Amino acid sequence: MKEKEMELKEKKEAKPAAGEGTRPGPVFIPAVDILEDPTGITILADMPGVDGKNVDIDLRDNQLTIIGRIDPAEGEKEVSLHREFQWGDFFRQFTLSEVIDQNKITAKMDEGVLRLILPKVEKMKPQKIKVSAG
Amino acid sequence: MAIVRWQPGESSEFDRLRQEMDRLTNLLSWGTEPFFSRVYPALNMTEEGDNFLVRAELPGVKAEDLDISVVEGRLVIRGERKIGAEGKDTNYHRKEREAGFFRRTITLPTKVAADKVSAVMRNGILTVTLPKSEETKPRRIAVKSA
């Protein structure tokens, strides 16, 4: 297999209405992977600069909200010479179609990547249905 | 339109336009590099006292998968972003995150002390600290009275 070279993708800014707007500065939409297996849904979100303690996850009805707040990376005395990307918080919302077991949700931040595990409610797990020949 | 003799130094419309063009040219170029290089990862460069600081957003990239070097006045950042395989019962609803190799270079404004360059990964942000070389630092020259 040929080595895959990464391409630069510009950070997508969240629409002002979507963000909470309590802090100045831009708000970006994190890139996500959403995976599903029989036990639950896993969301992986790239939120560089966000510490674990600055992540808010909110699940209300079936609306999932992810907010990541960054700590300022640049010191106050630093003078900008060259800028290709903006610093900003992260915000993304999803509507979940599955019933999630709210008490078993786990979230972990590792190297700027959020791993959010949303286990399905036990009774929602798929059951094999036997088809009998008539 | 009236034809007016151009007099340098006088704040004419032409001077203002030329200044604006100079400003734009400076904004769009950093040495020989374009403002946006379109190469992953995007970089920011700042200056603080005797150091240049270069930062990149590299979520999920491990320190051991990065290779950073200073070659002839340029900073070279190479590495690989790996995304681990999930179980075989897993199906994807969305896949926006990418994995792969990257190699990026950026020209430094002045000479740096290559042996004192350090790099840190924290929460998916790479910070490279490049101390300016001794010879580029301003030197105060004492004036003796004869």
C-alpha cells in the first residue's frame, strides 16, 4: 500500500448561533469519527489544545452537545510573526437515534482527541431473529 | 480626471496606494514562503525575547512519531498520524479524521541555535522553541570617553 500523505484542511468555524458565545474568539467544528458496534456508539473528536477538564458533554433527550475550551497556547508577551491557523474553542452537536444508557457514558481526552463512549441501553441491543421455513 | 505631478514625500493618493500594496505584499509573504503553504500541518510562529516559537495542531500524534530538525535556517517537521483500527464489528457513521504522513518546512527569520531547540507535545499541540543564535542578538557597544 502506498504511503498516504496528509492534506491540509482548513478549520471549519461553527455558525455563531450554534456556539454559546460566552467567550470571545472563534469557535470551530471538530472533525469527528462516529462508530457503532453492537454495544454502543463511539465518537472520536479532534480538539487540539483542549485539556480533559475543559470538555463539557451534554446529552438532553437525544441531542448530544460537545464543547471543548482551549487554554491560551500563546503567552501574552509573544508577538505573532506568521499565522496560518486561529486558536478557538470547539463545539458540535448531534442528534442520536439510539437510546443511550446515560449512566454508562464515558469520556476521555488523550493528546487532543476526545473518545466518547455511549453504550446502548441493554434491551436495545440487536437480537437475532430466527426465520423458520414455513 | 486631472493630471497631477507626482511629488515623492507628499501624501498623495498614489503614495497611499503604494503603501497599501507594500503592506499587502508583506502580509502575503514570509521570506520566500507563501502565507498559506497548503501543507499539513498549519503552523503559527511567534517571537518572545530571544526565542521563536512554532506551533502546530497535531491531535492524536504521539511524540515518538514526530521527527523535528533544523536544516540551513529552516525548521522541518515530519511525522505520521496513526489512527488505530477498531473492532471488526464496528461500522462507521462518519469518518472525517484522517491518518497519514506529513512533512512540512518553514523558513526561520534569523539564525537559531540548532543545538538548543526543544519541542513539547501537550494536548495535541506541538510547540517548538527555537532560541536565536548568539550572533543575531543585539549587542550594546560601550562608548569610552577619550
